[in-house]
Amino acid sequence: MSQNHRFEEDKIEGKIYDRQLLWRLLQYGKRYWRLIIISVVLLIAGMALEILGPYLTKIAIDDHIIPGDMPGLYHIIGLYLLVLFGNFIFKYGQILLMQYIGQKVMLDLRQEIFSHLQKLQLQFFDKNPIGRLMTRVTSDVESLNQVFTQGLVMVFGDLLLITGIVVMMLSIHTTLALWTLSVVPILIIVSFVFRKKVRESYSQIRFYLAKINSYLQEHISGMSIVQLYNREKKNYEIFQDINWHHTAAYIRTIFYYALFYPAVELISAVALAIIIFQGGFYIQNELVTFGIIVAFIQYAQMFFRPISDLSEKYNILQSALAASERIFKLLDTPPLIISHKDSYQSDQIKHAIEIRNVNFAYDSEYVLKDINLEIPVGKKIALVGHTGSGKTSLTRLLGRFYDIREGEILIDGIDIRQWDLHSLRSHMAMVQQDVFLFSGTILENIRLGNPNISQEKVIEAAEMVNAQLFIEKMSGQYFAKVRERGSNLSQGQKQLLALARAIVYNPSILILDEATSNIDSESEYLIQQALKTVMIGRTSIVIAHRLSTIQYMDEIVVMHHGKIYETGNHQELLKKRGLYYRLYQLQYKDQEVPMF
């Protein structure tokens, strides 16, 4: 899949405005409807006072300044100051409320997205770049914030202000008002062209922003590989190209803004010139007063400001709707692996794991074909075979991280698709070759935030796998900080913590996927002795490439090209002189210590 194709959904094509999309977005503000109503009331009050200002100027000039009525002028000045102060208070309250609402909506939406992401199946993350998903939770949600803080309510305010100004101008002097508003058609044409051009630029900005986030996340996470293979220069050139396209899109947007705002100012200046020229003519003919001309000049200046704001808010709304379209597309992606109503739950697994006629494919090519296997409770089995033979895929199916295409897997005689997911996975623990640790303390990484697991149990589990040998040497010991992905720990130390994590949860089914591959020989011996005790009474599935470490398993399952090639214990498989025998002969069996 090409990079550009992966990000096609981040492009914005055509007209963004969509009533259903907008209506769905506004539903997030429903729980704050009282605050929104108060905000609208404050907005209307503020706009009314703002519109009243020029009219008071007219009264001051015509009724008090020209006649020389100074006491009356002082009253008007006092009233004008009250209007200004009231307008300030109303606007302050309105902005404060809308910012609060916007932040609360973002809080709710981020939590909903994160919660939804945790429910999605692993196959979704296989196909979606992490950087793009991060964009959904960060910059896309931030775009939606602007709808509530600067968008719809402020658009309503701007329209209200424009309407109020037009009504006031028409009521004061209809003819002069029509002359003043004669420039509006030109303004509409300029605004239309501006919106169209900016919309195209925003499409490119969003497209390349998603590419930047994805590229950064991927290459920062893989920095060790980048540096090892001297990819710094090449990666810099690729990032420079993506970054330049993003910058170029922003520059085009700035260019259109740089044209639009001076154009509005020019049209505003033409309107003022019309007022002065036509108003001067009317004054000579005593058709208007000097106060009317001053009021019209003030109204004209006020009129063009919300016009400019509306064009900007249109693009804010457009960008937000584009972001909401992508967010809702993510939220509308249904989790394919879920717990059904009245799903089966159990506190204990009492019966065998039965795998019947299982076929599975990640995409179109099957990686598991006609798998039939029974694993009795408390037994230890090993899965061996060449890389890509399907060993790890089979263990992933047991925990329903992926769903089988055909066949069924039964635990306690119940198809795992009928199990409650939480209950099913609570019986399992898995230790993989590639260990993932979270930022936090060693204690938090072992118990994964489970408050029911005491510190004493954590210490006991760490001692069982001999992890305490390095933990006690660290500053803070079990409260020592673990950096992102465990970057301050060795591969072996991370694997020890993963083993302790698995043991502390006391699982009924223990899955070890090359769990001791990154540990030195001495630590491996100690862990193997611990696992000998840990596996007693547990159903254990061990994936191993070093065959001498699994000689004394109850059963060894040899897989080849997605099929079960042969089964038996170590001695039985050697006697068959099949694939297991050939694999065993290729390895240095005398240099390794048996697991049991």
C-alpha cells in the first residue's frame, strides 16, 4: 500500500458542510445546554449594547454637542461608558463559558475515542498507522474545540450583529443605508472565491499533517534501526519533502488570507467613501444631520468586521467538520471481537482446550490450515517449527486477539466466541519475545495498575523469576522509573519483568513465546527452574526454537506451513525421524540446558 493511499481519507474534497455531520457533532454539547443558553443570552446582550454605541454617538452630536447642551452631553457620555462596560462584562462571560464548554467537549471526545480504540481488534491496528490515530485524538479533536469556542455561537453572534447594524442603518436613513450597502455584492463574490481556495489548502494541510505524525511516530520508535543502518540522511530527505508540502499548503492559505483581508479593508474604505461623499451631498441639502454621518461611519466599520470573521469562521467550521468526519469514521468502526450478550463466564477452567478444524488468515492467504489439537488441563505442550509456520498465530487465536475464519476453539467445552472477553483473557498470561513496557515504575509494570495485586505479591513473583537480582540494584528498587518502552532496561531485564507480570496474575493458561530468548545462560537456567514450579497445575503452551529446552514437555507439536506436521514427546518424535528429528540435528543440543 502506497503512503499516499494510506492517507487518502485525510483529504478534504468538495463541500464539507453536511447537516447530519454537524448535527451529530452538536450532540456532544447537549449535556452542557444550560451553559450554552446562558452564553447565547450573554452574546445577544453584548451585541445589543455594541449596536447601541453609534446611535448614542448620533444623539450626542445632534442633540447635545451642536446645540451646546453640555449637561445632557455628560449624561450621554456616562450612558456610553456604561454601555462599554456592560459590553465588556457580557463578552467576558460569554467567551469564558464557551471556552469552558469547548474544553469539556474535548475531554469527553478524547475519552470516547481512547475507550473505543482499546476495544478494537488487533487487525485494525495492523492496517492503520499509529501516527494517524494519534492525529485523531490530538489535532482533530482540537479542531472540534473551535466549533464550540469560535464557531457556531460566534457565527450566530456575527449574523446577529450584521442584522442589527443593517436594521439600525435602515431605520436611521434608508437611502444612505442602501448606498452604503451597495458594496455588499462585491464582498460576497470576494468571500466566495476566498472560501473555495482556502478549503483546497486546508485539504492539503490535513493530508500532510497526518503523514508527518505517522512518519515521526514510526521513525522515532525505530530510531535504533535508523541509526544502525545509517538512514539518517535519507530519512531527513523524506521528512523534508513531506514537511515542505505541509508548509507550502500553509503558505498558500496565508497567501489567500493576505489577499482577502486587504480586499475587505478596501471594500470597507469604498463604503466609507460613499458615506462621506453621499452624506456630504445630503448634508448640503439638509437631508441628514452630521450625527447621522458619524453614526453611519461607525456602523460601516462595525459591519465589515463580522463579515471578515464569518469567512474565517466558515473555514474553522469546515476544518472542524472535516476532522469530525474522520473522527466519526473511527468511532463508527465496529469492534469485530466483542463479548456477546449473556456471554459465558467462569472463575476456573476445568476442561481441556480443544482446537477443531481451525483455519485462519490475516488477509487472503491462510496461515493456519485444518488445525486439530487437544490440550488437557494442566498439561505442558510445545509448539515448534520454522519461522512462519503459524505457532504465534495459533496462540493469538486462543485469546481472541484475532477471530478464526473456520472451525472452532473450545475452552471448558464452550466456543471462545461465546466467552466473555474479560473473563476469557483473565485466565491467560502471555510472555512474548518482544516485551512491551509502559512508562512508570517497575511495580506498576508488573501489576499493570491492578489494585488487587499487592506489593508483596509483586515481590514474590519477581523473586520467583529471579528479577529481584537486578531490581534491588536499581535506585528506588520496585519504585524505580521505567522509561518509554523500557529503554533504560536491557532486553533480558525486560523479559524478566514480563515473566513476573505473567506469574503475578496467577493464570490458568500460560503462554511463553520464546520467553527466554534474550536472557543470558545463567538467568535462563534460574528462570527454567522457576518455571518448572510455575507450570505445575497450569495449562502451559511454549513456543520454542531451541528444541533442547522443551525435551520434557508432555507433548511437542511440530508445525509446518500452517499445518500440524507431527506430534509426540521428544523421544517419540526422534524415533519418527521426521521434521522434528531434522530440526533437532541442526541445533547444538549439547550446549543447552533442558527446561524440565
